[in-house]
Amino acid sequence: MKAAHPRDGVLVDRYDRVARDLRVSLTDKCNLRCTYCMPAEGLPWLAGPELLTDDEIVRLVGVAVRRLGVTEVRFTGGEPLIRPGLVGIVAAVAALDPRPRISLTTNGIGLDRLAPALRAAGLDRVNVSLDTLDPDRFTELTRRPRLDAVLAGMAGAAAAGLTPVKINSVLMRGVNDDEAPALLRFALAHGYELRFIEQMPLDAQHGWDRAAMVTADEILASLRREFDLRTDPAERGSAPAETWLVDGGPARVGVIASVTRPFCGDCDRTRLTADGQVRACLFATEESDLRGALRAGADDEDLADRWRRAMWGKRAGHGIDDPTFLQPARPMSAIGG
């Protein structure tokens, strides 16, 4: 049955927000064990048959781009670099008409090796997660001694032209909250763009504590002790990061304050999990199954209509400040960033 309310051709919700940015999780697996994401022993991974195949991913992305107005596609995980068919998926999405902008969020391990092939396939740029520059602290945070590999991955991405290379950093109180200036100095020295992200309630252990979260105001206060930060005059639009010019520019630093300065009113994102579920919001407690419909023989217009209906039900905001807020059952590694 055709949806009664959503406008044809776009992913609109009841608050007239239109989703143009698609986040696609390629796997729930990861080769790190970051303390704020998953336990040391890992998690029960999705079984192979539950995962979308490479062809199924490309088909659903094609539906989003050709029929639903999506213009930006970002591949996430888990860790997307460990998906064997990654380069082929990127190439197939880059061949779509109209062609979307294509990016990748990764921990950077192995990126130096894959960057040239990904660039040749059509990947436009990367976001790399990096929370510390201290090797011992990195090992403590990720439970793996791989800082050198991450730094090499970032350098390899820049050399391959996957620019601007953006860094995503999460600060944790009493762990790495003293590193904001050092991370910014590092980014400036290498020509990377740094984004700090407030820690969100998406850990597998459900141990998030707002009182322990380092806020955007605290991050900015720490940076201003060493840098002159001025409001970026550029239009923010639907971008999740507020940005500031560093020492007069042109370099910028951003803060994604999902908790203390939510930007839900301008959200333009839709998400597809590695097992083919549409999520209207990162913090949604409901999902809509596209994998089942696809494998049952649904045509592209039926898939598009199911996606439209899923997004029509998107809530006004994530509700973290509401006393009734419930953390999603799936952790970030299973949802995708």
C-alpha cells in the first residue's frame, strides 16, 4: 500500500525534515575493543546469512539515491575496512547516476594499504577515530597496541587524496580529557580536520553516565587556553558539528554536541544497518526491515515506499534529556555511526 503522507521521491518526516545523508553499516565486527563501545571479549556478531550481501547493499543504496533523493553516502561499521567487498561496493555506488558523495568512517587500521584502491574506486574522503596520541593510553582505551597503524592509515589516506581527512575524538573524564589541545596541534600540523564528539549513550555495557561525560563547553574551554577560537561564519546547515576558526583560520575545529546541544531539528540522516534494517535515528528503539522484503522479491518502488514510511515515523528528537529515555538495545558497533 502506498504511504498516505510522505511526499513521493524523498525521505520526509512529520516535522518536514528531509533525509539526504545515508549512513550504511557494512559490518558489526571491529578489530578494536574501545572501552566506551564494547566489552573486552567483544560481542555476539551477526551470523553471515543475516548480513546484507554486497549486491544487496548496492541495490538498497541505489534505491536511496535514485528514488529517495539521497546525495551523501557514508560507510560505517563496526569497522568497514574489514568488510572483504568494500572496494567493490564503493565502486558500484560511485557508478550510480546521480552519483552521491561517498565517505567512510573508520578506525584507520589498514587504511594506508587500502586507501589508493578506495580512492580509485570513487571514495571521496574519510573520517578516522582517534582519541589519544599517547601509545600507552591508546592501548588502554582500545585494548589493542595499534596507534602506529592508525596514524599510518591517516597519512596514507591523505597521500591518496581522500581529503579532507577528518579526525573524530571522544574525550572521557579522567581518561583523556587533558588531550584536547594536543589533538588539535596534531591535526593542524598534518592538515587534518578535528571534530570532538560528546560521548553518547550507545555503549554495549549501558554504562554511560552523563555526569562523567566531557561536555562541549568543557572541550572549548580547554582549547581556548591555547588557541583563539572564533565562530565560523560559514553556514552550518544540517552538519552535526559546530565549527570554530582556529587562530583566525583557515583551519577549523568542530564539536559535535549531540547531548548538550542537540541538533535534531536539522537532522538529515537515515541509517541502514548491516543486517538491512532502517533506523530513522541513531537513538531509535524501532527498526524497519528491508532485508526481508528484498529477499522476498520486493521491487525497488516497494522498497522505497517501505523506507519512506520508516522515516515518516521519525521522532522530533533523541530524548536523552527525557526521564523516560531508553538507550537503544543495539550498541553503536551494531547500529553504525
